[in-house]
Amino acid sequence: MAVLDEAPGAARPTAGPAAPGRAPRERGAARPAVLLLPALVLVLVFFAYPLATMLWRAFTEPETGWGNFTWFFTTQANIDVLVRTFTTALWVTVIALLLSYPYAYLMTVAGPRGRAALTLLVLVPFWTSLMVRTFAWMVILQDTGVLNRTLDLVGLGPVHLIRTQAGVIVGMVQLLMPFMVLPLYAVMSGIDRRYVQAARSLGARPLTAFAGIYLPLSLPGIAAGSLMVFVSALGFYITPALLGSPDDALISQQIFTQVNGLLQWGRGGAMGVVLLGMTLALLVLVALVTRRAGRKVSL
């Protein structure tokens, strides 16, 4: 005789439809999609739609075809503006990296109070309008400004910085440095400094230990910060317009001139498409290089 495990009087489970049991799970799985719906609508309305409109006008106004892109690449002034834009963004990225790297390293070795003070200095610019900071640089960099007066006192001035590419780079570096410092600090704070100490104990010089161990481990922060600063610098408009001159105009200013001044929506869209395409190509290239460098470091 078979022995039953059920207690006397216990009801046996009956096979019923599974749909009612799965319904709550399906509703629970659908909740994340519902929560993402406002963000998706926001992206579609304020990013995807303007981008699609720009692409459409680049190929259809004033005539359908590649005429706007032919105009762009056959006009030497446009090529010069494009090269100047990428050159300026590169200079801003390099200078911001050289200034931000030791600052972020100092944040990792400082005590709690020192780290809080350094972090506060990084976050303060976010509490001030970009327009206000740019006007402040106009006051500082002008020929009779604070900087030139200080240089006069030490016998190094005056130096013409306003309405020059150098002045634009100075202003952009100051505005974009927080976007370099924060990714660097996020990566550096997770690096175990005992690796460098172990290399020193094995006879490596300080510079060798830093270049061979600490610097490769901080490459993700360098890549993230440099990418954020470079891409942001490519689209800067207010700072180059106020600190620079028409001879040093960047592509964002030329797009504004084509769209707002000349009402050439097709040409402005073509310039935006060229800038977007080159930026995406650069992002792919940086991603490939960073991935290969990460593999080498892990090996």
C-alpha cells in the first residue's frame, strides 16, 4: 500500500489555469517600461525629432540631394572652421587634463576636510550661470583687466587675450574642468595605492612606478573625462562668441549664422550632420582604443 505524505484532511492541489497566477508577474514586469515611458517621450520630443528634422532639411532644402554637403566640403572657409573647431576642442581637452589630473590626485590623498574643500571648489561652478562666468572672463581677459594689470606689475604684460583663440581656450578650460576632475576622481579613488608602494619596494623609481602602474589604472578616468570635455567643447557657442573674434569662429557659430542670419536651414543642417558624424566616428575610435588598452592592462 502506498503511503501518502499529506496530512489527513489536507486539500490536494488541483490543476487549474495558470493564467491568473502569471498575471501579477506580467504586470510587475511591465512596471519598469511604464516608468521609462516619460523619459522615452522626452528623448523622442526633444532629441530624436529635432535630429530627424535637421537630417531631413540637410537633404531636402533648398533642393533634394547632396547639394548642401557638396557646398560644405568645397568651401575652404567651412573646412577651416571645422579644423579650427576640432583643434580648439583638442587644446581644451589636453590643457584641462593636465590641470585636472594632479587636482584629482590631490583629492584622493587629502584628508576628509581637505577633500571636502576641494570637492566644493569643483562643484561651485555648477551653481553659477555659464553666461555669468563667461562675462567674468571678459572682464578678466580684457586689455585693461585684472590679468593684464597683474602682468604689468611683474613686467610681463600687457598680453592681448580678449577676442583671440587663446582667450577662448582659457575660458573653455575653466568652464569644462569639472567634467574632467569628477571622472578622474571617481576612478582614482578606487585605485589601491599599495600597488605603487609594492613597486617602490621592489626597486622601481617613483616616476617609473607611477607611469607603469598608477597611470594605466587611471586610464578609464582619463578616457571618460577627455571624452566629456572634447564632445562638450565641440558644441560650445556662448564662450567662443563672447571671448573670440569672427576670424576665430567655431562651427557652432557658423551654424547659427546660416540658420538665424541667412535662413539657410539646409546648409545649417548639413554642418550639424557633418559635426555629428565626425563626433560619432571619434567616439567609436576612442571606444576601440580604450577597450584594447583595458585588455592590455588586465593582461
